[in-house]
Amino acid sequence: MKLEALPTPCAVVDRARLEKNCARMQAIAARHGVRLRPHLKTSKSIDVANLAMGAERCATVSTLEEAAYFAERGILDLTYAVGITEDKLERVLEIERASGARIGVLTDDAATARAIARSGDVRAKRAIGGRASPAREARIWIEIDSGQHRGGVGAESDALLEIARALEPIGVAGVLTHAGHSYAARGAGEIARIAEEERSAAVRAAERIRAAGIACPEVSVGSTPTALHAKSLEGVTELRPGVYVFGDLFQAAIGACANDDIAFSVVASVIGAREDCAWIDAGALALTQDRSMDGLGGAYGEVTALDRSSLRGAPRVDRLNQVHGRVVATSQERLELAVGTKVRVTPNHACLTAAMFDRYYVEEDGEIVAEWPRLRG
Amino acid sequence: MKLEALPTPCAVVDRARLEKNCARMQAIAARHGVRLRPHLKTSKSIDVANLAMGAERCATVSTLEEAAYFAERGILDLTYAVGITEDKLERVLEIERASGARIGVLTDDAATARAIARSGDVRAKRAIGGRASPAREARIWIEIDSGQHRGGVGAESDALLEIARALEPIGVAGVLTHAGHSYAARGAGEIARIAEEERSAAVRAAERIRAAGIACPEVSVGSTPTALHAKSLEGVTELRPGVYVFGDLFQAAIGACANDDIAFSVVASVIGAREDCAWIDAGALALTQDRSMDGLGGAYGEVTALDRSSLRGAPRVDRLNQVHGRVVATSQERLELAVGTKVRVTPNHACLTAAMFDRYYVEEDGEIVAEWPRLRG
């Protein structure tokens, strides 16, 4: 099938670019001698996951629906990298029992750590038929704040050791951090500086736990920008980047991919042609209202021809209703977009935009060669 | 099941409020003597649709997936109220053939109108076994711009009559407009003024078509604010409001519902407690980054206890990552939100937020009494 024949709006993945992005990150992990545990929240697709993972089939997820989806499809070493609550542990256990997967969970909260330690005993007992074996069940990670100030305890905090001690009876899998503040960086130099903050915070936290006599085997870091630009990963054991598989306008703007690396886009139809703008059938429910490009001279997405050639007026999407997107020129030229024309929209943020669709159409040299289903939840 | 036991994040609908909102709009349509053709893009749920529609089972949809979903479930009189493109007509036909539904489509483009007139013949022939009966197939609406400047031709434009003449061989179902600019209005008086603009533009367009000797039986208008505040619907035959079934913070802010009318909310868990904020498990993929409250002193949603009582600090959601939402106090009080606490988030824009979920949990007096599936596409 040609791209022109796709039902619109739909999500398209360029296979050659995707494979190149996956190979690049695998090479980076190999060069640093660390495990690659790609974050699958970007694609929520087993087909993309199979390209992203290396020989070691392990991955990171952002919801328990993702955990169940990937576990059922044979990815048995998963980390659910969003702070756990006690009542979600039962669902984690269910997924593990149904699939045989091992799902790491994380906490930055002492009260929750104590609750996990209690239920961790339960998990161990269930797993091995009633005999607890806490040391072999260490799958609880401690989340470290390396500067993003979202989740995590500070590497120098008292809370770090309080949590480690609470978990000691069932073991600490390791420490984990995400330098999400790398998204505010601009250019390789600044990103490299944040990568070093990320690495040193995580390594320092692990060292403090070990100095307290508690085992802390793993040190997990990762965001796409920091994974690409880190100079050293000394002391780190694994990397968890996510959006690199697809790339997007935002990653290109901060220097974390080239425009030609962007493997994900949306195909839309022009449904309205007015004097000063056009309207497409990709609105907020296709593109999302991600505003990451606000400070970077962008809007909601860039519009090109299906073959990626430029269109007159260098159009972009500047306004979104539920199912309508407004396209305006960014140059002095007039738009030439007739009703029925199919266009390609490159979005700001691939993770969010991809999540609006239930499948990817896989593109190779302008032909659609496969359809890959994806999870919505 | 109690609300406390819901998996988070999830979407909750208050049945009593929903029923009240539906009854109110049915009464408004009855008072004006017009057909109610509710827009189902808000709920994408047959259960909500069945409450929203009156005895006349007709509705409006925003995607062809919605058209197929509702047609399969017995709503056989539908309007697909987004500008059609020629290549989508085949899918419209497929849905009609599979379900027996009749799907109105709309255009504001003369070239597309000519294409529709050609394929309209095809539709008529297929529908009645090879003999064309164009006059009985009039299901093509002309979209009128009543001030939103998104889709539609002006009521006084030459294009209006050009399109009407192009469609004449297969008949014009009517004219249709949506005063989306009512969303920029503040208060009942201003909304009433826009409602009159909406009405008069649509009626005037119909009169011009009729004066040209072309039948134009229907005049369709509607948005939630204008439907609620219109003083007269003289000359109008149907109303197409949508979001009134649920209501949201934005509709309350502009005076199109009361806070106590809001029937839709999201239940989330607190997953992180920091000095100056808390984090919940409802991020951009649960709440959406709708910014309609930007100019109205809002953020991404208001946070209350599950029973809707106020929480210390009058918290709201002010930042969203993919699966994390940040909650901050809006008063001088400190937040008291421990990890694991369940909260209720009232969102800015119910249509977009509801679209992030695959089901509604239906609430009655704090108990979950039903689960209603919903369409994602």
C-alpha cells in the first residue's frame, strides 16, 4: 500500500530510521559496558521493543498495562519505573504469576518502602511455594532525584538510608534515576553536564547504601539526551532511554537527534482550505497539545508532503481542536493545500502523539509494508 | 465497589449528574421545538448516548470510527460533522451498508461538493439496487461559518451558492454550523449574542439557497454554550451540543454549567510526596494538556477528595509528564497527601480527557455500579 492510501489520521513509522536509532543506542550501551533497558512507553509496541532491546531482553515500562502487555509477549525482565503504591503490588504480582515475568518496582517513600518490605515477603513466599527467600527477591529499586525534582530522594538525604534500611530484609535491587531536566538543556555540552549529574547522583546514592552495609547491586540511569551525550557511565550498570527509537521535533531542537533521524510521523488529510490557513483531520486527539516547542519557535508540528519534501509556505500546525488541526504558513508564501491532499505531520513529542493511535503503519521507501498493533493503556 | 478500590488512573461518571444534564438539554430542545442531535464525541459511549438522545434516535459524530461504533449499536441517523474528503466516502458507504445507518456528511468546498455529487449518484444507485434516486439521497450538508472561522462558508458568500448548485442534482440536506467561538465568550449575555449570530447565519444561508430555487430542508446549529443560552431558535430545525453531558471546569468557567453539574472526573493515586508538591499517577496521557483554563486562572485540573470535599491547600494539577501529574497548593496551607491516597481530579475539558480512557466507571452515591466501555478512535 502507498502512503497516499492510508486512512487518516494515522501513525507511520519509518523502519530504516527506527532500526538505525535502535542500533545507535545499542552501540552506545555496548561502548559504556552497560545494560540497555529501553523505556517502552514511547512505542508501547512489541515489534518496536524487539528492535530496541539487545540480546538481553529487558525493558522499562510506565504503566501496569504496559507491564502486562510486554510480559505476555515474552519480555520477562521489566522495571515499572513510576513510584509504586502499596495497593498496586497485588496487580504486579498477578502479572508476574500469569507470565513468569519479574517486575522491578520503585519507591522514594519510607512508609511505602516499609509496606513493600512486608508485601515483599508475601511475594517471595508465593513465588517459591511458601518458603520466603528474601535475598533472591530483591526487585525493589530506590528512586533518586538527580535534579529533575519529580520523583526520588536526594543522594545525600537521610531519607535514602531510611528507605534502604526499610527494604534491607527483602533486599534492594539498586538505585534508579531519570534526569528529566535534560529536556531543559540545549545542545550537547549542557546535556553532557546533566548526564554527569545524573550519573554521579545515582552512583553516590549507591555508595552510601553500600557504606551502610546494605547490598545495592544496580545503578540505573537514563533519558535519551543524557544517554546520547554522557561522557562517562562509570559505576552505572544500566541505561533506560525511551524516545530515541522515534525521535521528534523536540529531541531534534535540543540536539538529541537529527531531523533525518525522526522515524515517527502522522499522516493527515486536508479537510478545509481557507484564505489564510488550511485545516487537517489531525486535531488534539491525534497530535496532542504538547507544548514542548513553545520556547523553541515551534507550535504543534511541522507539515510536509508525504515524501517529506517541503510544502509551499513551510506550513505548521498552530491550533488544535478535538479533531481539527489548523495549518498556517511560516513563510511569506501562500499555502497550496487543496481539500483531500494528504500531508505528513512531524510532531513535537513522539511518546504522547504515538499514544493516540492503536497501530503503526510501517513505511519502507514510501510503501506501507506492515501494520504493528500497539497498546493504548 | 467503592471508589477507593478503583485502579488508577481511571475515568468516573456520576450517573445522577449525567441524567440531569441530559434531561436539561432535552427540555431545551423541546421548548424550542427543535430536534436534539447530541454530539457523541464527548462520551464515545453507547450508554451515554442512550441517555442523551431523545425519542428520535439521532446523533452527531466526529470520526468515522465513531460512526461505525454507534451505527453498529443501532443509532441509524448520524451526522459526521467534520468536513468530508472524497476518499472517505467509500468508508461512509461501507458503514451504511453494514449497519443500515444513514450518515450525513458535510462540506464547505466546491470541488469536494462536485466530487460528492458524482459519488452521491453512486451511493444512490448502490442503495436502491442500481436505480439512482438522487432526491431521496439528500444527506449532504453545507457547512456554514457563523464566526468561528474554522470550517464553513459565509452565509453571504458566493461559495455558498456555488456549493448548493453543485449539490443540487443529489439534493442538499441542509446547512450546518457550529459556533465554536462561543468558547471565547464569558457569561450568559455574551453567549446569547453568539447564539443569535449562529442562528442567524445558518438561517440566512438556508434562505439564500432556497431563494436560488434549491431545497434546503434542515438548519442545524449547536454548541453547548449557545444551546443553553440561545433566546430564539427561530428557523432552526436541530441542535448539536456535546460536552453538556459531562461538563467540565472550562464550561463552568464560562457559565455553561455549574460546578455541581460536572459529571466526569478522573480518579488518581498519589505516587510521590515532596516538600512543596505531590505527584499523582495521572499525567498527560490521562488528563491531556488542554490549556483552555490558561486565561481563566486554572491549570490542568482541580484536585479534591473522592467524596468531592475540599483538600487542605485547595490543590490543583499544574504540570504534566507522560504518566506523572504534579499537584500544588493554591492556598497558603500545606498539602497533606500521603503516597497511596486516592484523589478526584476534575479536568479542564471533558471531551479530551475522557478520550484517554477505554471505559467509564459509573458512580452512584460513592459506589461504582457499572462499567461502560467506550470507543478510543
